[in-house]
Amino acid sequence: IAPQGFCQAALSFLRQQANFKVQFNCQVQQVSAVASEGVSNQAATTSAGWRLPTNQGELQRSCLVLANGTGLTALTPAAHLPLNQVRGQVSHVKAPTMAALSTVLCHQGYITPADQQEHCVGATFDRSRTTAVELAEDNQQNLDLVNTVLQQPGWFADASVVSAKAGVRVTVPDHLPLAGELNAGL
């Protein structure tokens, strides 16, 4: 999947749905339960919804999905989750002698099929940094990993890094996806 194209297509589709609304540059400051009538917020095990104060005013929703990566534990209902921040970098590589790939090539890292003549090679896994800075040594690490694990493949000999992307991703101790209900409607 080309992430940018996928996100653009998904947003285009969702904008055509009756109950969908997108609000850009809306910074949620907190999430709190709206108590059912006659029950205090502290005692509520189910709620009548969720209150979200934002930089654009207050929102209230009956159902809420939290999908905000490294900021997840800043929200009180998710503060207890055992999340780790891990910086990673992918390298965008041109490799003219590589045959066209029809699927991702997985090893201890990965190489994606070309998108606009560039392969994505990655990715580093760095627990010591929590900022998404691009590093030349990570590009070299990504190239070295391919050459080490795949034993210097001739089709990768002319590979050169043309750009990179770094990010900080959230992991949990067992590395499995984190999904499920934290509370009713959340």
C-alpha cells in the first residue's frame, strides 16, 4: 500500500458517507466520560458518551476511537496502558538492477515493490530516541541489513538512498496490536 494514496482514497470515500465529518487541526486536550443521569463520572462504569475539549471548542460523542499514537497515554482513559515509544526510519531507495517486486520482500527488515521507481527499505528500531529526526546512519543501517541478511545480493549492489522518513511509533511489550474497548463506547 502506498500510505499517502491510501489515506487520500479513504478520506475521499468517507467524505461521501452521511455520518462522517472531518475536522483538521483540532487538538483534543482531554477525554472524559459524560455520566449517565444520576451517576457521577467517578462511579460510572458505562457512560452516556465522551466529552472532548479541543482548541476549536467542545465536542461530545457517543462512541470514540482513540488512534493517536504516541499521544495516547496523555488522555486519562488510556493513561494506564503500557506503551513504549520507538523511533524508526525507512529509506527510500533506487535500485535500477532490481527486478520488479510484486510483493513485499521480508527478511529481518523489508523491501517494498517500487512506487514511482523507489523502494521502501526498512526499518530501524531505536528505543533510545523519541524524536522523528532523519539520520544518515539509519539509511546505512537499512542498506547494511539487506546486504547482511540476503548475503550481498547482486541486484541490490547499485541501491542508493534518495530520501528517508523517520517517525516515532507506539509499541506494547508483547508487540501485538492494541485494540479493544477501554470503556463502553471507547
